[in-house]
Amino acid sequence: MNRNVKDTIVESVAGISVLLIIFIILSILAITIVGGWPNLNWTFLSEFPKDGMTKGGIFPAIVGTAVMTLIMAVAAVPFGVITAIYLAEYASEKSVFAKTIRFAVKTLAVVPSIIFGLFGLGFFIGFIGKNMDGIFNGGELRWGQPNILWASLTMALLTLPVVIVSVEEAIRTIPKDMREASLALGATKWQTIRKVVIPGSVSGILTGTILAVSRGAGEVAPILFTGAAYFLSDLPHSLSDQFMSLGYHIYIMSTQSSNVDATLPIQFATTLVLLLLTFSLNGIAVILRYRIRKREK
Amino acid sequence: MNDIKVKVNDLTLHYGTNPALKNISMEIPEKMVTAFIGPSGCGKSTFLRTLNRMNDLIDNVKIEGEVIIDGLNIYEKDIDVVNLRKRVGMIFQKSNPFAKSVYDNVAFGPRINGISHRNKLDEIVEYSLKQAAIWDEVKGRLHNSALSLSGGQQQRLCIARTLAVNPDIILMDEPASALDPISTAKIEELIQELKQQYTIIIVTHNMQQAARTSDFTAFFYLGELVEFKKTEVMFSNPSKRQTEDYISGRFG
């Protein structure tokens, strides 16, 4: 076959693939906006669901998602930052321990999210929660059941690799010059990390946090068995309470509702809220990451 | 002749199995400027970095021999490297101020040494910036980012930052190689001022700079110290053929 013809074919196939992807994204956006926008108003955002979820708003699901991702970030970010510092600053490239951690992080990143849910159910609820009840509550059931704390911690495990990878990447962009300058002034390694490396990695830490939050806000499977509730007439007041979440709310309205058709407008509007939330979080992360890359040059 | 500040005995350094420095012995006088010259890859920068143990940061480096500063071998097991680096400051080829304010750059060293009293810090910062001949240029913008300064100012800021730790010895690794002639002249002038108080060791590619600024010159070639003597003697009457070829520009 003529070379030019081959080139043309490759170019066309690539072009069609790109168009297809853009078409899919635009379709999702269009369907969600057309279906959801008319129902999106202040009442919808600020009220509890009513009449078997065919009316009212999604306020508790918004609050639940926000609180869950907050607890998740509080757990995942420090842990991820410390791991990233270890990998970037202390571990030698050849050490077996560091290789093991890297392998574990990569594996963690590809484990299906439902497995995290099952792990959370077995580990946090079945093991830690049950034992906490045995020790602190005389066996009375409080922590040994799904709640917002266990759901958040399960989600933290899922998002940990995101934090570790972003932070490590940012730490590695800090020039060797800066570390040497600090060490040559008589700073210890830890002082160098604390005063030069971490302040220089703030945008990476932020990026990691935002990506983790946006991932955590959208995931459903990990919280399915560990804390998300079908419907609650009240907001969670303690870590041992269950909570409602946006993703789970969409799932139950579309599968568990007695009148799926009646919940359709609410489904669309909820989906739109969730999409706007995750898109804008990702957008911020992209901007921050762009800034880090620029510094690298 | 001044007292000896640094005495190097039979120093050999390997990167993996490659010898980068071979059996170097020399005595560096106190409160003088000693220049290290030689073609790229001759080991002069590597040697400079053995004097404050910056080579410790590189994997696979093996060092034998002694470096005695003020009577103590800095490669003894119980030497506190952090403390050593406070006494032996270093200026790098590329100016490397932190992405902090001018003030915080200079105060970095004193702060990690536990000085937190505001007045004391102010005093050190002002004194160090004056010593580095940059005070007049930055006194109005101490709290602006150090990265907003020009290249030459950044390098003098780095010198001020090093002076703030109050070292005895200042190592300079081609401190002016990235600067324009005017900034270079300022740095050279500054070196003359600083040698009243500090022992200065400067690595340079620039023969004229070595001739202008230093009291003693050491010529390195392929990891060996070829010749080390008073600068005026070295440049007017070198005793080795290689030295003569190098300083007259026949290779390099």
C-alpha cells in the first residue's frame, strides 16, 4: 500500500477516535444539563427529600458527601504526605522496602473499588468496630456497624495512592540546589524537609488532596456497606452515625425507588450537582498541577 | 605565611570504582583566597565538596585519607557533619536562594540554629547583607521574594545567607560563572573584603579571575593536584609543563 494512503488511514482513525471521545463527553454533559438544570434551584439544594424521594431536595446527601470527604482527607492526606516524603527523601531507589511500598501503592490504585468496600466491612466494622464495642461499650452495638467514620476511612484507603503519587511528584520537582543550599547552611535532613521541601510542595499536596476529594466524592462502592444510608430524616451528629451521599443517592433512586419515573428529574439534578462538584475540583487540580510543571522548567 | 586552616593528607575519592581524586595532599592557609583551577572533570569541584562533606549526599562515594580543619579530621567517625557545615559554608555555581523573602533567606541559618528573637535576627540579617555588599540594594525590599532579585544580587544574597551562619571557611564553586561582567566584578571585590575575616576557597574556570582574586592557586588535572603555589608565581613561572599549557590556554 502507498505510504501516503497508510498515513491518511491512521490519521482518520485517530481523528474519529478523538471525535468519539468528545462526542461521549458532550453527550453526558448535554443529557445531564438538559435533564437536571430545570430542577436545580435553592430549594433543591437546601431541603430534605420528601414523598419517597419523588420531591424535595438533596441537602443531606450534599452534607454527607462533604463531611465524608473531609474526614477522608484528614485521614488520607497526612498519611499520604508522610509516605511520599519517605519515598522521595529517605528510601534509596534500590531498597527492597521502598520497592515493596511502591508496588503496594500501585496495586492499591488498581484494586476494584467494591473490594475496598468489602475490606472496610470486614476490617473496620467487623474487626475494629466490634472490638471497640467489646472494650468500651460492654458489647453493646455502636461502632460495630456501618457509619460515616468507617466509610470515610475506607474511602481514604482508596484515595491514598492519588495523594502519594501527587505529593511525591511535587517533592521531586524541588531542585537539588535548594536541598544543598539548606544542608550547606548546617540544616539537618529533617530541617531541610520541613523548611524547604514541604513548603515547596504545598501546591502538590493541595493537588493530591483535591484529586482525592473529587475521587472520593464520586465513588459509591466503598461506602455501600460501610456507612451510606438509603434515607435519613436527620443529618449525622456523630462519627458513629450513618450518612447520605450524592453518588449513593443517585444509585438508590434509579434502582431501589418504588417509582423510578417520578424520581427522574431529581436523579438528573443530583447527577448534575455531582458532576459540577467533581469537574470543578478536577479543574482546580489541573491548574495547580500546571503551575508545578511550569516551575519544573 | 599565615597559619594553616585546612590540611589535606593523601585524600583519594572514588565514584563507584572510578577514582575521581588521587592522593591529594595540600595545606590551605587561613584568611587567604585559594583558587582551584583546571579543565572540566579534573576533580576540582569534587575536591571542594569533600571539604564540607557535601559528597556524603551522593551514593557510592568512597573517600580515603584525611581532611584536617583546625586540627580535627572531618572524616573521623564521631564528627558532627551538621556542625561542620556551619563552620564551612558553601556558595554554589548557580545562585540558589530559597523561594522565600530576602529576609527569610538570610535568617534561615540563624533560625535553624535556634535564634528566634526578632531583634537579634534583624541584627544578623542587616549585618550579613552589609558584609555581602547588597544591603543598600535590598534594604527597602527585605520582605519581597528573593527570586525577584537579579542574578548577581541573588548570588550576593546567597553569600549573605552563608555569612549569617558565621562560618570560618567559605567554599565557592564557580560563584560567578553564570553572571555578567559587572556582577562578576562585584563578587570579586567582595571576595577581597571577605578574606580579612574568612578563609576562602574558590573553584574557577576563569584564569584571569584566579589571577585577580587569589593568593594561592592549585592546578588540578585528571584527579591529581599538579601544582600548588602562590598565585603570582604560578602564573608567571609555573614549574610543570601541564600547568603552563593550561594557563597559557593551550588546552582546557
